[in-house]
Amino acid sequence: MESAQPDPLVRPISSQFPPTVPPGSRPAHGEGGALDRPGFAWAVFEWARNPYYILIVIYVFAPYFARDIIGADLLASGALDDLDPETALATANAQGQATIASVTKWAGMIAALTAPFLGAALDRGGRLKPVLAVALTTIAVSSSLLWFAMPGGQGLPIPAIMALLVIAYVAFTYSEVTHNAMLSVSGRPDRLSMISGLGLGLGNLAATLIFVGLVVLFVLPALTGWPFAAPLFGVDIDEFEHMRLAGPICGVWLALFSIYFFRHAKDPGVPGASWRRALLDGARSVLRTLSEAAKYRELMKFLVARMFYADAMAALLALGAVYVALFLGWGFLEMLCYAIFASACAFCGGLLGGWLDTRIGVKRALVVEIAAMMLALSAQLSITRDSLGFGLIENYTVWDGLAFQTLSDVVYLSLISVVAVAATASLSSSRSMLVTLAPPGRSGEFFGLYAIAGTITVWMGPLLVQYFTLWFTDQRIGMASISILFLIGLTMLLFVRMPERGGATA
């Protein structure tokens, strides 16, 4: 049973794991808290970088690429003319989704096979900021070039667009591993959870501000003539420029707001250390770690648990939009509002994760967060256009505004807030739990394995949804299958024993 005392990264664990780097070669921890300069600079990194993932990978560019480039070009080519319009559209949409899945698959495979070795090298090599500079430059350039992704064969060819997305995705993963390896020196051990949570919160807040800017400056003027008579800066909605513009905006945002991080974040790397030797030693260490997993039993149990609940969470976030569009008929404006609302709630979730870790302990915080997502999923599946609570409450119109007119709409939107808060909080708590369990001086290596746990089984959630939907011919049962992964991950998490003060375990 885990102790009721707060346990966020505060217990020394050197008694359990001997350090593999010479004592004194790197600082064991930093000073200060989330609002002190090193901790705040670490958090600002996610304010700069995370909008790329939220806008490009999730809400704006990926759906545009799948629907308006891949799908639309296939329909325009005449290859589906022998099909009826409904079947042709379904086939085109499926091809768009398959293309996005292919991008994610290749990027995930590359990251999964290389990130652990990078992480291990980061524990042994020189300065980490130059590594981050390369990764961030790659993301910024790739993101900016997405402006030239246009339908109808204009601009970049489809293979080039896919290559940019793969390259940026891998660079994003590398930047995450490197950034996470700097967490332990960004503040006092008992403040790292708050620093981690602040970073996630700021990342989602930044995305929210960009979403609001896209809506107010471009979308609303085009749809309603308010607050401007037409989209500003000559942006043409019919040419999808408001979606393509997300790429350059994220690239410039990343370059601009990374400056504070590079000036003030604390770099644990050793000046002059050999990266060649670090890569070789790191690779040997990763292979040794995998072959001696029994020595890190609790940490490995956590990584396997995370593999399941993180995959369930990813499937819930990705397929939830498809579900709500199908069952509640939400349009483009409603989906944009959904993205803004979810990102704003995720900001609160990042802060909640750090606070909850300090109040009840990182493991219990994770249990609460996973349980909240499971309960929210169950409530979401009870909602249709006609009723709520699996038919117990009849749906009705609550107002005649532009969006979210029915009780089902309003209740589903409120449940999205629960998912967004709990999901982001779980990211913060998971990161904190890894730092708590990792051997001293080897957090980078284990963050590499952490990255594998988040990518190697990314296919499980969609696979379950697909087969359960086919077996039962019911979309809701298909979505409900995600709970299986949540339940497996939660059960395994309950058996992870956390280190206690003085070397005892719980």
C-alpha cells in the first residue's frame, strides 16, 4: 500500500540503483521551484513547442491533410467514379485516415527504435541545449513548409508532405526525451512535479491562444462577418489558408519563445564530454538494461502499465472526435470550439497533475486520473442525438445559438473537460513517476524507454475499436473497448511499489 504522504520526486533512490556516471560529474538536482528562473524556463519550453503537436498532429493540419488533400484528390482523380457517392466518399476518407496512420506508424517506429539510445547518450554526453536546438530547428522548418501543402497537386507533392510530418514527429520525440532529461536539474526534488505540470499547462494554454486567434481573425469573419468584415491579411478560407497557416504560425512561435528557455534553463550536460563515447556507452547501457530488467522491476512494471493506459488515452483522444461528429453531428465551428475548450481545460490539467502529485502522491494521482478518464468515457458513450444516460434522459434544445444547441451537446462538451484535464494531468504524473523510479544519473535513458512505452503499442486502441465495432456492429461498443486497455494499465499500476523515505518500499 502506498504511503499517504506526498511523494513527488523527494526520496533518494541511490540505495536501490547504483549510479552509472561518476559522482559529481553532473548535478543531482537543481534549486528553486516552478516560478524560479530555471524551473520556469524549463516549463516555457513546452509553451513554445507543444502547439505544434496540438495544432498540426491533432486538430488542424492532420484532418485537413487527410480530408482535403488525400481524400479530395482521390475523388477528383475519377478513380472512384464507378462507386455511388456515399461509398466513394467513405473510401476517400478511409484512404485519408490510412495515410495519416502510415505517417504515424513510420514516425513511431523510428522514434521507438532510436529514442532510448539517444536518452542513454544524453545521460553521458555533453551539453543538451545544442541537441535541442537541432531538434527544434527541424520542427520549426518542417512546420513552416506545411504552408505549401495544397490540394489538387499544387505545392508540395504528397510524399514530401508525409516526409515532413515524419521528420517533425521524430524530432518532436527527440526534443521530448532531451527536455525531460533536463527536468531533474530544473528545481528542488519536491518541486519537480509542479514544474512538470506547469510546462504541460503552458503548452496547452499557448495552443488555446493560437486557436482563438485562428477563429477570431479568420474563421468567424468568413462565416459571420464578425468581428471583422472579412478574414484579415487576405487569408482565403476557400483555399484552406487558415489551416495551412497553422504550420508557419507554429514554426515562428517555436523559434520565438524558445529563446527564453535557451537563455535561462539549466543544462546538466558536461562541457567537452565525448558524444561518440556517450552514444556507444549509452547503447551498451540500454541493451544491458533490457537484458537485466529484473533489477528495475518496479520501474519496468510502471512502463508496461503506462504502455496500456497511454495507448487507451491516445485512442480516446484521437477517436473521440470521430465519435462526436458521427453521433452528435458537430460541424466545423463546433469542432474548433471543442479544440479550444479542450486545450484550455488541458492547461488546468497540467497544473492539477503537479498539485495532485504533491497532495496524495504520484501513484495515487495517476490512479485518480485514469479512473476519471474511464468514467468520462462511460458517460460519453451514453449520449446520442436523441437521449442521454443510455436512453434515461430525452435530449432537447437548450438554446438557438451558433453551436452546442442541445442538452446532449452541452453535456458532452462538459465531459470533454474531464477527459482533457485528466489526460494532461496523467501526462504530468507519469513523467514525475518515471523520475521518481529511475536510477540516479540515468533519467535520460529511461525517458527513452518511456518514449517506447508510449509508441510501440499505439496500434492497440484503434485495433480494438475496429474489431469490436465489426463484431457487434455497434460504434459505441467499439469505443467502449478502449476501457479494456485502461483497465489493464490501471491494474498493473496498482502493483507498482513506490520507494519510501529511508529506502523502504510501499
